[in-house]
Amino acid sequence: EQYKSFVSETLEPTLRALENEHTSLNNTSASCNELINLIEGFQSDAPPEALVDVGEKCIMKAVVDPGHLIVDLGVLGMRVSMTLDEAKSFVTKRIGVLDSRQVFVERKIKCVESDLGQAFELIAQLEAISLSAAP
């Protein structure tokens, strides 16, 4: 029973948390790649237009200042104004950090999956021993 509770209270929640983080990292990385594509589009000659959420889910078409972007730093809701080149550099570096974390999380997922497999095998063996030892 101790092994079963360890699996259900520790290993399975850990695996779910890691899988959720993996999904979140994928989503954030995809958003960063979209932002890089958007920045590259802003660096063209024509003033870019975008759909902007101005609050309360009200979307308006706006002409974007092609010189600067407000970039979310990803920490405590902090945002800063950056030139397009600064923003592109920042987002590129952020993707690198996300990719590194993704590799780490993927390794942890494999370890926890392996631990789960071993735990299930051990539980099955213990149940077989207890059944064979039962009168």
C-alpha cells in the first residue's frame, strides 16, 4: 500500500505537473516565434497594421508605431518599451531559455515515467508474492 500511495501521491502528480509545464513552454515558445515573425513584418517599409485588444475584449484595427514595441518581460507582469531590434534580440534569447528548460523538463518526464514503470512492476511483483503466500 505504501508503494501505491507513493505512486498516486507523488509520482503521478509530478508527471502531470511536468507535462503541464511542457505544454506551457511549447505555447510560450510558439508565441515568441509568432512575435519574431510580427517584428520582421514591422521592419518592412509599409506602416504595419494590427488588431489590438483595447480592453473588455474590444478589438480595433490600429496602425503600429514601427519603431518601438512594448514587450512583456515574463516577470511579475513587467513590460518595457524596446526598439524592434532590441525586442527581436530579447525574444530570440527568451526562446533559447525556453528551449533549454524544455530539454530539462523532457528529461525529467522520461525519468518520472521510468520511475512509474518500475513502481508498477514492483507493485505487481509484491502483489504476486502476497497472493502466493496467502493461505
